[in-house]
Amino acid sequence: MSENLLDGLFREMNRCRELIAEYGQIGPAGAFARAAIQNDITNAEKAIAGGDVVEMIAAFKELQGCR
């Protein structure tokens, strides 16, 4: 079964939320990474809320790059 864009976005958003928690465990050194990842998640949420498919695709690609 193939995954649609929304499913992929939600999967990546959840994966990135887990990364935020991991960066939180390393303390202040992880603050920049946490903020950057949260910004990517916020952008994805805005794209979903606005129904903007082009922005959803861009957000999906950004979230995939979160490490």
C-alpha cells in the first residue's frame, strides 16, 4: 500500500518530534537543533491547515532532512 502526502507528512512530523525530545536530552547544546526542527514542523502544520499542496511537499522534504 502506498502512502499519500498527508500520511507521509504526519509520519515525518512524528519522527521529528522524537528528534526534538532527543536533542532536549543533551541540554543547551541541542537548543538550536530543537528550534530548527520545531520550525519545520510548524511550517508543515501551516501548510496542512492552509491546504497548500506545494507547501506541503516542500515541508515534507524539509522534514525528511531533519537529523
